Amino acid sequence: MRENPAALRAVAVLRLQEVSADPIWLATGEGFGAFGKSGLVFAPVFNLLAGLFLWRLAKELESNR
């Protein structure tokens, strides 16, 4: 990934897109057990933090070129 920060930025964007998708799945999805529901409750927080971290990392790699 160090050689291609644009790819890292693409992964960050995909993570950030999932932030809004997880609550929709939680509200409309059927057949989730307790483990699946708890995962969907915490997934937006994880996706937001991971997306922001990856975005910042890509920005740092681009600035170091």
C-alpha cells in the first residue's frame, strides 16, 4: 500500500460508505441473531474510525512522496 496511496484512499472511501449502510441493515434486515445485531450496532463506529485512519494514512503517504 505504500506504493499506491490512491488504493488505500479507495479502501477508506468504501469503509466510510458503510457507516450509513449498517444502520439501514439493522433497521430493515431480517434474520439477524443477537450476535449479528450487536455487530451491526458497533459496525458504524468501527467503519468510521477505520475509514478516517486509512484516509489520514493515505494522505501522509502522499505527502511523503
